[in-house]
Amino acid sequence: MKEKTIKKLTADVLILGGGLAGLYTALNINENKKIIIASKEPLGKSNSYLAQGGIAGELNTDEKVLAKHIEDTLIAGSGLFDKDAIKELVYDASENIKMLIDLGVPFDVDQDGKILLTREGGHSTRRILHAGGDATGKNIMETLIGLIRNKKNVTIIENYMLYDLIVKDEKCYGGQLISMDNEFCNVFADATILATGGIGAVYRDSTNAHGATGDGIAAAYRSGVELRGMEFVQFHPTVFYDTTGTIKGQKFLISEAVRGEGAYLLNINGERFMEKYDKRLELAPRDIVSQSIMKEMYDTWSEYVYIDARHLGKEFLSQRFPTIYQKCLESGYHMEKDLIPVAPVEHYGIGGVKIDLNGETSLANLYANGECCSSGVHGANRLASNSLLECIVFGKRIANEINKKSSSKINSWEIDIPFSMNKNSYHPIREEIRNTMSKYVFIVRDEEGLKLALTIINRHYKNLCKHPFTTVDYYRTLNIATVAKLITEAALARKESIGCHLRIN
């Protein structure tokens, strides 16, 4: 093996990920600290950018109002939650949402300038802010990207992915990065923040951006960092079902806010069915709606159900949900006169790197935020639109902790990387793992299927570990195998059904 040229950079803070969790944290860190943001793809290519529904949070800080948001989050979490973390999430919401407004995020308002609010599944009241109708993530991210690019203390490295943390004497000193062209860069930092996003690429079909391969979770696992709740994978109940079978990979979701505004779910026979499963009907929490749809599909021998928004009218639908309306049109559906076929698809990884109330992990100097972390606020099932709120609340808390620390001389050293190229394609391995996860570790799980899945995944995982290669394709595959292994092991270990983890034996 030969050695390859390796860049070496230093910073006070290394942020791994260019979504909301990373950018908002960076904007709250003092300007006297040098920050490097490493993004696997160009800024904007993230799950945050894709968020449709909105961001949940009460601007009214009345105790009774906040108590209802806490209660809704507790109920959705099905009993597995960190109540202290939920309190911080809800109580810190107003301050952080107001900061987004001050930063220039154009939330939708009425003719009098009052912020418009919507409702989604599991929420007992309208408390969800949105922007651009159904393009909340896009509007938030474009605002923050514009601000972050003008920060003199921030350096942005795009098209570099994390493949391992730099750990010495039980402390994190930064991250080892590899570019999409297989160039290497070691970044040393006093504080490192994992904000690497989701796990959607572990499944055959997902609403996630293509780069969501669980890199932060996998790298943390390799460094012995404590994880939690990996069995809890949330499946969005209403994702557009392509009856032609031509759309592969990333799927387009029909926001929960469509049901929040009054749309119904119908089975293949045109019958409304949610009353059979939950008194909250279409606005039950996501785990219940997804599981109900699966039961209905099974009972009616179908692969999808329908969203019926016809009664809401073209004017309302096209103005309130312009992105969804246009996407449906492109697929040949008019929301005001057609039933829209939908089915559950992987959407959000609830488990991840365990953090405390200040975003600190079990490894010194390492923080985590966003979908790659487990803060405890989501329990066994995430309440709709609490995820963007989690990014900003914990991002601010992480920034506050880092701001308390004085800058010091950053330790760095040479790290040799054995360079080895492998021209073989890992695509078949990724495909088999994704198909296995989608078949056996989906919404409904049983012991036999989980054991079979783990056998298949472990075979690939062990072979990958046995024959390492320092390429992007290798690490992308290793990370998918690692996260699939962690999800399946945790699903096997938890015998009871709870939240979005449904075991039938």
C-alpha cells in the first residue's frame, strides 16, 4: 500500500454536516472561534432542506400552553422519553423560533402580518409554523446558508464526508474526512459536533436525501460512543406511491399538514378507515397511522391507500401546498379531483448518538445534534415537526457550552492513512442490505425475519471489516451495513411492541 497526500486543518470547532442542526449551531457560536463546517454534499442537499410541514413550537410562553405541547410529545413518544429533555425542547422553542424570524426566515403570515399556524398528527392544537406553504425546510435553509457563507470565522468544506473520528486518550480531537474524489483531510478541533443527518439510504425506499447513510452514527459506533434507541425508525404514513414503478430511491412525501388541513385517508375501495383504529382518525401520531395503513393494505390486498383532499378545492390546495400540488401534477394527479395513492416509507431515524441536555456525548469534546443524535425528546415515536425544533433548541445549547470554553492551542499530529484503491463496485452489497431491511426490518417485525436479516447483514459487515479500502464507495457501504446491523440488533433485543417498533412475535 502506498501513502497518499493528506491535508491537515485545525479549528476551534468542527461541525460535521451542513443541515439545520449544523448551520444553526454555527450561527450561535461566538465569532472569535474558528469554525470548519464539513458537508458531504453542497449546502442545501440535506433532509432539512426537504422538510415540508413546518417547525413545531409555541411562541406563547403561557405555562398551560407549553404544558399541552409537552403532553402531546409525551403521548406520541409512547412512554420511552426523557421528560427533562422534552421540557427544554418546549420551553426553549419561543426564543429559538424568534431568532429564526430575526435572522430573516420568511414564515407564512396572514394579511395582518400574524404568523399562520397549522396542525399535524399527534398535535392537539395548531402550533406549527410553515414557510412557502409546504417548503419550510427550503426557506429556512436558504436563509441560513446565505448568512453562514458571509461569516468570516466560518470555513465551509463541501463534498467531504466523515469516515472516522480522531480519538486519543478517550477524547475527540476532530474528524478524518474523505472527498467524493477520494482525497483526504484530517481536521483537528477543540470541539467536534456530529450533525450528519439521517439513515434513509439503509432502506430501499426513503424520503431522505440520497446522502443519508448514517455516517455520524457509524463513525461514533466505531469509536465506542454510546448509542440509544436504534430500533426506532419512523415511517412516514403518506408518501406518494408511484403506481408506474418508475420512481426509484428517494420518495416524495405528502405532508402530514395536508391531513392537518382536513384531508382524509381512504382504502383501495374508497372507504375511510382510520375510525377503526384510533379516535384521532387521520391525525393520530405517525406510528399509529402507518401501522393502520399497513393493516388496511393487508386486509384489502393492496399496495397503497389514498389521500382524499378533493373537498379542499384547487385554490386552497395550490396556494397552501404549492410544492406538493405541482409534484402531483407532474405525476398526472390533480389534487382537487383525484385520489392520491400513498403508502408508508422510511422517513426518520429516532435513535442515534446519545446526548445529554447540552448535546454532549459519552466521548469528551464530542457533541451531536439533529437526526444523528438521540436527545430523548422523541421517545419511541417522533411527534410531527418536533425534529426541526430539536435542531435549533439543542444547537443553541451546544453553542452556549462551546462559548463558555476559552480557545486554546489546538493539538494536531500526523495520521498515516494506508491508501488502497478498489475498483470493484459495492452497489450489489448496498442493494441487498436495503432490500433486506425493507423486507424484514420494516413497520411490522418478527423474530424469524429479524434473525434472517441480521445473518445477511452480518455477512456483509464482517467481510467489509475484514477487507477495508480507503474509498468513498467503501465507507458509504460500510456505514450502511453498520447502521443496518445496529437497527436490526436493537429490534431483536426489544421483544415488546412500542411506538414505531411493532413486533408480532
